[in-house]
Amino acid sequence: MRQKPLEEDDPFELKGVILPAQDGTSLREMATCFVEEFARDGWSDEQLLAMFRNPFYRGPYLVWRAKGDAYVDAVIQEVRGRWGDSGSTEKPLSSG
């Protein structure tokens, strides 16, 4: 199947936008999103923190540079509390 060339107003063209925020809420939400995604994929706390410290991962690195290790660790622990220590998406079966 032949694909058509992209057009100026193509709705499937990838475009990034910056959404302004007046407080630290957006930074926390972004950090939480990164942790949830990778924790649910089985990453350990050490791996998650290493990702935030690595400039290759621009979003997580931005959070780490702005807030530091303690902040990132608090986000990791908050997410672990929500999803469980293993970061698994599976819920335990009820025993009843």
C-alpha cells in the first residue's frame, strides 16, 4: 500500500506543545507518569532513580535537576504505595 505525502494540516503529524503551569503540579504529574510507566514494567527503585539522573531521559532528568533525589524518591514511594511494591498492574485474587 502506498502512503500519501504529509500535508501541512495533516492531523497525524506529531507536534509537541508546552502547557504553562503556575505551580509545581505539572512537574509532579510528569514525574509520577514516568515512574508509573516504568515501575509497572518491573523497574526497581534504583533503576528508576538512575533514569532520572541520566540526561538521555530529558523529561525525568529535568525533574531530577529541579528537585533532586529526595523528591524523586518520594514520587517513587508514592507510586509504589498505589501500585504495590512490585509495580505490577495485576491485582491479587480475592480469597473468598
